[in-house]
Amino acid sequence: MIIDLKGIIDDDLIYTYFSQKVDHALVKASSLKSFPFRNGRLGYEGYDFYCPFLSMIFHLKITPLVSKILNKEIIPSFCFTRMYFPGSKLNVHKDRDACEITVSHCHYGKPWKIFILEDEFITQTGTSICYEGIGKEHCRIFPTISNTLYSFYHWVEKDGKYEEFKYDTSEKLEKIYGQMALDKSYI
């Protein structure tokens, strides 16, 4: 389902931050590889950022709204942000157990179709889609025509089948998310 996160997620800030990181990696030695990652199994080329602090801030910021929309108590598992390069696709797949509930949010990019089971949606800058990543195959079979930037926010249901995957089973992530939630100045 498409959900409205406009006014909560600052797409311009996130795009500016991550595009600067990618640009820097392409021209200078950095903590990122000096070349984009090519994922043959999933069919894309780009950069992945696992649990970057900026994305984690927005993950916590949208959690109460997603919880309310779904009428479920949810716990963050992890988030990541990905810059896709032109020609990237996303092959048919299901997500791992830590992705019981997923929001895929486009921060920047031309319209790009995603299929979730038999349903199809068009995403572009500012569009958020919420779906069950574990149980529903999804893909983007048509290549993107531009650089696109997405964040993927994942949760598990409290007291649910996948609760053991909260905070991606990482004590360090649990501590970071916990500290951020206590200090509301971050969000």
C-alpha cells in the first residue's frame, strides 16, 4: 500500500547527503569502494549504506505513523539506503526474516515500477510503499533510467513470529536505536 510520509522524511536532505557520499567515493579514496557495487543476484548496480545514522533517525521518526497505519506495535529491525545507477533492475525476491514489515521510500528518481505479487506501483521522489517483505515476492523488472535513491525501513511485530530479529539481532544496533529513542532531540 502507498503511505504518505511527505512532511516527515526530508528527501532533499537525504538525497544531498548520500549523493555527496557517492560522488566523493567515485573521485577520491574513501571508506566506500571507489567503484559501485554490482549485485548480480538482485540485478542492480549502485551503493548500499547499511544503517546509516541519518536513515536511522528517519526510521525512528516514521515508526509511530507506520505502527498506527498498520494497527500493530512494531520494533525496528534495520534500515538501509541504496543509490541505484541507470540500468539497474531488482530481480524477483523475498526479503529475509528481519523484514517482516517494509517501507520502501524513494528520495530521488524518475518514475520506476515495482511489482509486489500481482500488484504494481509506480514510485518516484516522495513515494512510500509499505508491504510484507518476507511473504511477498517483489521486483523491478524494468531498468531505471536515472540515478535513484531509496531507503528501506524494516520492522518486526512486537510479540510476533519474527520478534527475535528486532534490531537485526544486533546488541549494538539495539543500543543505538534505544539511545536515539530516549534522546528525542535527534528526531
